[in-house]
Amino acid sequence: MYDPTRLAALVAVAEAGSITRAAARLGYTAPALSQQLAKLEREAGAALLVRHHRGARLTAAGELLVGRARRVLDEMDQARHELARLAGLSGGRLRVGTFTTAGIHLLPPVLSAFRRAHPDVELVVTEYEPPAGVAAVAAGEVDLALTHAYEPAAATPLPSGVSAEPLLVEELVLITAVGQVLADGSGRLPVTDLAGLPLISSAPTHPPRRGVESALAEAGALPAVVCESPGYALVCALVSAGIGIAVVPEMVAAMSPTPLSVRRLDPAAFRRTISVVHRGDRSSAAAATLRALLRSGFGRAAAPQ
């Protein structure tokens, strides 16, 4: 019997094309994910991956197992949905909070799956810029909310009775206009190389970003434009126009509608963690079901890099 966690890890590598990227999406370290994959290969009695300098690709055995694994994981998701229906998911309302990036790129397919399984539950979605969604859960305004936290940053304690479950960890990357000198390299760029460069400073008064902004200032990046908007669309547009550089989440860079060049930073300590916050054991059956869908869906929803 194959471990479902290891099957999900193999599917994530197949979709990401890299153990490192898959590990970030699943909230693991790359060595920890490699250990899980090694155990799966021992269980399968065959090599499942071929590792190379640009990532990893599936062997013929890996391709076969991934196809089966997707069906197994989907069946397990369906079983969770059906069990939740037996628990009383035949009506009522589910109130969900989200922030812009997750609300546009990650949440819709998860809500779509929930709606297909539980068409009688009314869905209400409200946008909250973190950390406001956490307060909304604590106040009972929503049943659960997607939020994020950045590193480096000081840890913020959660309100009493509120729990957080990490769903996705992504690196922060440097974005520049296409054709700039910084865009030429392929390796990681030392953050100290940003010294003296014009920075699009993204909402420096925004609590989740303060630690990142401070670290960039210590590295010598000079604010060229202070963009007082927690959304990233305007930041990406300004960078694309050549006004400055910026440091944004990997997902934001990948899904920007404006052309950009992207470099990873060294050290790789600049991160954003997307979590779902909820009221633990006091959550409704609908909220618990959506959390299960979020856990299974977020790793597969992020676009491959």
C-alpha cells in the first residue's frame, strides 16, 4: 500500500518539474521531500525520477505511478466530500475570507470543487487584506480565511481560539524590466547586489511586508517609488516600465500580465507563507470540508515555473 502523502509528493514534482519547487509548494524542505520520494521508490521497487541540473523528470515507471496516483488522490478527495455530506452538508452558508492574489489565482478551482460536491451550501466570499482576515475569523465574521505572512518578519500571535494551517510556501523573487542587466544571470543574485538600485517599495506600512522592506533597506536598496497599495498589479506594471525593481512572491511574478524578468535571491530566506485560519474544533462541517479541499488543491493549483 503506497502512502498517499508520498503519492501527492510525486504528483507535485511531476507538475512543478523540480523537487525544490514542489517542496516549496507543499511546505517541505527539499531534503525532506527527497526522503519521501526515496521511500516511495523503495516501495515501488523502481526509479521514479531522473534528476538533472534544471530539475527532475519522470521515468516510465514514474509516469505510470503518477497517472494512478492522481486517480487515487481524487478518489480520496471525493470520499472526504461524501463523508462530509453525511455529516450534514445539505444546506447553510459558508463564509470565506481571502486576499487578492489567492482569491484570483488559487481559490476559484477549490470553491468550484466544493460547489460541485455541495451545491446546497451558500458561498459568501469577502476580500480582506492580511492580517484583517485573521481578525474577521476571530470575530466570527467569516468561517475561515486565507491569509499570508512574510519572512523575514516578526511573528504575530494569533487571537485566542484561532488556528492557522500553512498551505503553500513560496519564495520572494526579484523582478526587473525585460532587458535589464540584472535579468542576464541565471543563478541566484546576492541580495547585497541590490544596493543602490531603485526599488519599487510595496506598501512599507503594510504589516506583513515590514520585515521584508527593512531587510531590503539594510541591503541598500533605495526606494524609488513608494507604492501604497497592498496589491501587486501596479508594482509589476511599474517595474515592467523600467521605473525600478521589486521583490514579490513567486506566484505574482509568474502570473503578471506585464512582461518581466525574474531572478531568485540569495539567501533564499525571503518567503511568503499562505495559510488558512479557522476556529479549530468549533468549525462547521462545511468549513472543515473546504479546508480539506484547500490542503489537497493548493499544491496542485500553483502554476509550474
